[in-house]
Amino acid sequence: MKVKTRFAPSPTGDLHIGSIRTALYSWLFARRYNGKFILRIEDTDFERSKSLSVQSILKGLKWLGLNWDEGPYFQTQRLDRYKEVIETMLKTGHAYKCYCSPEAIEAERSKQISEGKKPRYTGVCRNLKTQCANKKYTVRFKNPTFGKVIFQDKIRGQITFNNIELDDLIIQRSNGIPTYNFCVVIDDLDMNITHVIRGEDHINNTPRQINILKSLKANIPIYAHVSMILNENGKKFSKRDNAENIIEYYKRGFLPEAVINYIIRLGWSHGNQEIFSLSELKKLFNLDTINKSASAFSIKKLLWLNKYYINNLSLEYISKLLTNYMINQNINIKKGPDLKSLLNLYKNRFHTLQDMACSFRLFYEEFESFDIKFINKYLILTNLNVLKNIYNQIKNFSFWKIEMLSDVIHNESIKSNKTLKEINMLLRVVLTGNVCSPNISSVIFLLGKEKTLLRLKKAIFFINNKI
Ligand code: GLU
């Protein structure tokens, strides 16, 4: 059997962590078994489907490297095919036209609820002898009324539904558009899907889909329903929760490698191993070790993984990602040091590209102003001469060498009777606007003579004018 999986998002918003996980599992499963992975956009809900969401879904998948072998297929481009199958089902008696008005159905529903019964369509039109011309109708699937639907879920084990609990599903709305459950079945059938890996919210749809497949004498795919992901507080993610949106992670400077590694571990394990590359996952992934309980999201762990990848992937690669990130942040990287040198010096300090871009900005642009707490502590009269001396020495440099900068700082410490630490802190504030930076001589070296002198001058001017 040639494995074929699919990712079938409804384009009603950006991709969230949960859908990325099902996409990743489906993709990996296909890759592991040299099968095919297809992308299908389930856009028959015209009111909620948006083309912007389609773009965002494609962008998210591409960013993570989850390439598809077929598609994207759009359900709205397959309407004729669905119609054709519905016609056949009407002829073979597996489906029927239902003329009940929405009001009549609603009244029946309310009555059942008030009687403490589970609301379901009672099948008024199921066995109509004559059809009503010129009357609006929906098409319903004639679900078996006895027996059970049993399937072996790859994650959750055997699942059983009694047919009597499933009412006759509407497969075509009164506007002629087929419904989600029906389209999924026809697509999975036409596209020869062997494994349906999707969210657990679809478990209840599965017996209905299996019944439709059976009525069409089709093979039943293998199902694997993945548990949900809870937020940091152990609650369901809310739809508007931005922490769930995959594009946010891209914007916040996470690496695709870290996101993939993080998501795969939300529910799947291979011993105690934490770090997985995509190529390794393609060899190891299976559905057998997926956890059936819900997983809780942890930003701390994702940050940890991101830092790991920043430090362990090649400098070339990280600098390429960072270059793009900084350009998107409107930082002109031509106006400062080589990014690779900066990365070499700093990379083990940061968790995200965003943090890096934010800190590296000062190597390319002047910073606006000094923080009041640094002004009061460092930009004071007793430091004026130190700054002036350093300025004058650097001004006379005809070479630009780290050793020379270290000597200047060292000599100034002796001359001014201040500790090296004091001088270093002062220079950090003056040159970077902050008190934390790596070795200050290296920072000055990367900042370059021109920017260093300009910032020293700015600080001297500031102290002079403060007095
Ligand atoms: N379109 C459905 C969703 O976005 C998925 C359907 C399926 O995987 O069968 O939830």
C-alpha cells in the first residue's frame, strides 16, 4: 500500500499550533514511508473562508518546510464532482431529498430538548413516496439505523459508535452546496488517502464519514485523531489567542527548526530524546508513540529550543536568517559591521532573531537617548575626563585593532584611578545605551571608529550641558 496523507485546513484564519502539528504528523508519516502528502483547502464554507487565510496557510507551511506533493486542491473547484456523486446516491437510494423547513426542524429540536432527549432529525422525509416539485430541499445521507461503526484509531485504539445515535446527515445544503463531511469523504476517496491524521474534534465525524464511504463501497482509510494542545494555563486555546498563531512565531524570530522540534515533541516521543532534526524525524516518526492525552504548550521550552538552534546551526545559515529578519525590521545592515562577526560575539546570549535584531540595531543606527537611570549613574562630571581621554586616544588611531582598544581602556583605568569594571560599564552605557554587552573592546571594534567617536562625543556633550 502506497501511503498517502493529507492536510486539509479550512481557510478561516491563520494556521495555529494544533493544525501545524497535524500537518507535521501527516507530512512526516508520508515521508517516513516514501508516500505522498497532499494539501487540500476545504473552502466550501463561503462565509468564513478567506483568500488571505489561504495565503497565510501556504506561507506557514512553506516557512516550516512542509512541502506538498499534490495540490493545493480547493474543494470549491470540485463542486461538479460532489454533485455527480450526490446524484448517484439519490438514484441508488443512499441519499434522499429532505423538504423539512429549517423552522420545522428547529421546532422538533426544541421539543426533543425539552423532553430531555438528544436532538436528532427524526427522518420525516426518509421514506417519502412522492417528491415535491418546486420546493426547496436539502439532501440527506440515509444512515443505517442499526448496527455499529467500529474503527481502530491509530492513536486512541478502538472507537465504537451505535448507528442509532447518528441521524441522517445533510450532505447538500438547500443552496446546492455540499457539506463538509461529504466533501471530505469524496476527496479522501478520489485522492486515495490511506491515512487520515487530524484533530480529535473530528472523532464524531468519523462514523458518519465511514458510513458514507461504505455506501460507496470504498476502502476505509486508517484514522489517527490527535489530541488537542492546551495553553500555558492548561486551558483550551482561544481562537483569538495570538500565541497559537504560527505566523506570530515567524514574526517573533523563531527558527523553523525550533518550531518543528517543539511541535513534534508536543505529543510524540522517541525515548527521552529532545532534539530532532527534520532528516532524523523522517526516519524515526511513527504513529505508535503519539500520546493520547492533551499536551500543554510552554513558551519557555520553545525559547530554549530556539536558543539551542541559534547556537548549533551553522553561522552562515543563522546569519542569512538574521539578515532577512533585520531587513524586514528596516535595519540597514550595510551601515555597520559584518553580521557574522556580531553573531560570533553575541549569539549565545539570545533566544530569538527578534531579540538579536533589537540589540544589534545599535551597531547600524544611532540610539535615540540615554535612560534616566544610566544618566544619573554614569553620565556625571567625574566621568567627563575619562571619556575625553578615551576619545582623544581613539581619534588618533591610524589602525583599528582590538588590542589597541583594550590598552586604551586599561591605561585609562590606571590613570583615572577607576576600576576596569567601572570604565567598562561607562563605555557600555555611552556606546550601546545599555549596561550589558559582551567584551567592550570587541563591541567598540565592531562598532567602528566613526560611530565610537560620535557616541563618545555625544556623551561628553551631554555631561557638559547637564552641568
Ligand atoms: N477542514 C477541517 C479542519 O480544518 C479538517 C478536516 C479533516 O482533516 O478531515 O478542521
